[in-house]
Amino acid sequence: MAAITVAAVCEGKVQAAVGRRRGRRVQIRQLGEAQLPEGCLTGSLQVDPAALQSALADFWQDQRLPLRRVALLLGGRPFVCRRLCLPHMRPGRLRGVLRHEMDTAGEIADPLDDYMLLDRDLRRGTDTVLATRVERGVIGDWAELARALGLGLVSIDLAAAGLIRLVRALPEHRQRTFLVLVPEGGFLSAFLFDRGLYRYAARSRLREPWGTPGCADEILQRVSGIVQFYQTEKSSHPLTHLYFGGGADRELAACAPGTAALGLQAQRFPDSPLVQLPEGWSLADCLYTAGALMD
């Protein structure tokens, strides 16, 4: 597979990974990230396109990133996502059903719908999908920005899809039920996986700054709420692990007593022999971009 550059742009930060998939393994030869100017983005909505374009142009130049074969990862506002279990059907009919299902998720002018297959149950004849809706103009804005930067854009996808692909590709997680917490600026994204299959995601704004005791307390409250939600599902698979993405090491240490009381083993998302990283990086630092290269 030819090398591709995956860039995740969301909540004031850009991270880019240059790599390729070789069989079951991913080789990442270059990783870089930078903060974006304050106020140029809200989630993945472009608030100040000129400032954003200038910052991304500088980032591409500073990192000496390739201009060809670029995939963008976006998240947060303005995407609407729903996990749906539906009878197996042809793709054309499925898209029609998804349009109907997503119409109940909120009013979006000129919507663009897509989906990601999460699981297929051949015995029951069902497909579980992650359906996504966004305003068509949002994707158009990013495609136009890529053209202005001279990027050869090959795809635009959800950042969360990268994490889902990563977990699906790593055999050590297929028998575990766990939470993954990913810091995103002033927000925290939480993902629940049941025996390696995506079940649930929540994104919430943190009132307290990262690195403060108050922030750790907020995170524990969020985790406790998700644990209680999962317990009401009466699953036969106990929730056992809590993985932190990069950038939350202080919170990991501060939350350890509380997470232990909830019966969770808390640690940074572990490295994997299936993902080769540049020196100085760990898999917890690049969950979205590394996972996108698994596709």
C-alpha cells in the first residue's frame, strides 16, 4: 500500500501521521502536531478560515509533509452519529433506511449521510453500523480548504472511526470490555467498547483546566456515569479497563484511586507490535491517526 498522510483537525489542534499499512501492521514514519490559533475552529466547524488555512500551511511546511494522498479526520460539532442495528440489506437500500433513521436525530439543512459497518451477525442476519450525518456544506468547506493548500485529498472521515478501526485491528482488545478517554482541547471524548466492539461514545466540555485536581474530579464523574449506564445494560461482559489517550498523564495518576474503586484498571492506551511508531511517540498519543492507517 502506498504511503498516506492522515491529518486529524479538531478543537484547536492538528496532528498528522505519514505511514502505510503492510499486511496486518502499520508503519508510521513521521508524526507531528501543533496547536491552531484560538477561535479558528469550533469542533470541526471553520470559524476563521483564513487563520486556519495560514496555520495549516505553516504546519505542512514546518513538518515537510507530503501534499499527495492526504486523508482528513474531523470530529465534534457538527457531526451527528448514531449506532444502529438493522437487518442486512443491499447498500442502496441501507442508505435509504439510514436517511429515514437520521431524520429523527435532528434537523440539518442539506444533510450528507454515511455509515461505517461495525459488526455483521450472520446467524441473526443483522448489521450494526455507525451512521453519521453532517451538513453537506461543512464537507465542502474542508474540500475547498484542501484545494487552497494544494493537498491531494483522498477522503474525509470521522476521527472516532480511526479509534474504532484501531481497536478492531488489535487482537489483544477483542476479549476486553473497556473505556477509552481522549482529551480534545477543553473537551473529553469517551468511547465504550464491549469485547472490542464499539458500543457508545460521549463528548463533554470540561469546566476545569487540564492538569488540575478539579479536572480529575470531573473525569471521574464522567467515568462513573458511563459505568452506571453500562451496568443498566446488564451485559454479561464486565467493564474492566480504562485507557487514557495521550496528554492526560496527570489525570491518569489523580484518577487512579477512584477508578480502582469502580473496579477498573486505568492506564495509558498500550502500545502494540502491530503499530510501528517514530521514536518518542506512543500509541496513546495518536489513536485517531494511527487507527485511520489501519483501513
